[in-house]
Amino acid sequence: MNEISPPPFIIGVAGGSGSGKSTVSQQVLASFGADMVSVVMQDDYYCDQSDLTLEVRRQQNYDHPQAFDWPLLIQHVQALRNGQTIEMPVYDFTVSNRSNKTIPVKPAPVIVIEGLFTLYNADLRKMMSLKIFVDTAPDVRFIRRMQRDVAERGRSLESIVTQYMETVRPMHKQFIEPTKRHADVILPHGANGPAVDIITTKVASIIGQLPRP
């Protein structure tokens, strides 16, 4: 008789922009490898906006929960839970729209879901085994965001500051900060080494309990 594989251990990693979510996710991935860990990036699930002009797209509020394609994200996480490979969309921040490319993400014993609003949606939270909130000082988050947007997204400093004051900061207070109450673990100083070590130790214990092939 074939032994039924256990459901994946799903980790939700949330926090503000520039908090260090990616550092936590990538450290888990680096510690155990792609065969054991798959990462789903909520940033790639922004709604498709092909019906809007570039100018209009750049004026949208990307720090509001409604900016995301929740049905697709939830459908994909459910598929991974069921042992199915998904085609994760790829969002192109230089044109503020979803590209025509996708990335195959295979099911794995550990699934990491990373994003601003990872802990916002109740249906998504129900599928998680561990919920993490990466809490980092606002000034540190802003500096990291500014450096990233200039280097990777070709943004001007003026546009970054304007967006931060008009949408990023108020949306963080209104929507992201409150999701901290759903977290099982809060990393109070960002993705610091000892905190990440605790997370990887937990993941190691989960992987160690998996049935051997």
C-alpha cells in the first residue's frame, strides 16, 4: 500500500514594504533547497491592468488589498496543497502590469507565501501552518524601498517619496500593521539572524518528520 503524502507545511511571511520578508523566505529556501521548499510571491499577483494606459497604471494604489488578484492566488495555493504544479504570474514593475510570462512552481513539502498582505485574507490564513510577521522600523523600511525602487525599477526619488507619503505609509497603518495580530511569530527587529534561525529550525523539524521514500 502506498503511503499518503502529508499536506505541505505552509508558511505565511507578511510585513511592510522593505521589512525583510524576502530575506526570511530566501533563507528558508537556501537552507533546504528547491526540492523541499517552494516560494509563492504575492507581488506577482497584482491584478492584470492591460486595459489601462501606462500613465493610469502608474497612478494606481498598489498598497491596498484590492490591488491583488486574490482568487488566483488562493486557487494556486490550493493547487500546490493538492500536489499540482502552478504557473505563477510574473509582474513587471517597470510597466506596472502583469507580463505575458509565467514561472512554474512545483509542489513541495514546505510552501512559503510572501507578501505585504499574506496574513490579510482569512481563506489564505486557514491554509497556513505558521504565520510570520516581519516587523521593522519605518525609517529602515523606507530606505530599503527607496534603494530597491531606484536600482531595480528605475523610479525617481520624487515619485518614490510621493508614493510613500500618499499610499505606502497610510495603507501600512490601515491594512498591513493590523494583520500582525494574526501572526504566530513576530520578528521584532526584521529578519535578524537569531529569529531566522528559529524559523529554519522549525522547518527542519517538519522536514525531519516526513516519511522517507
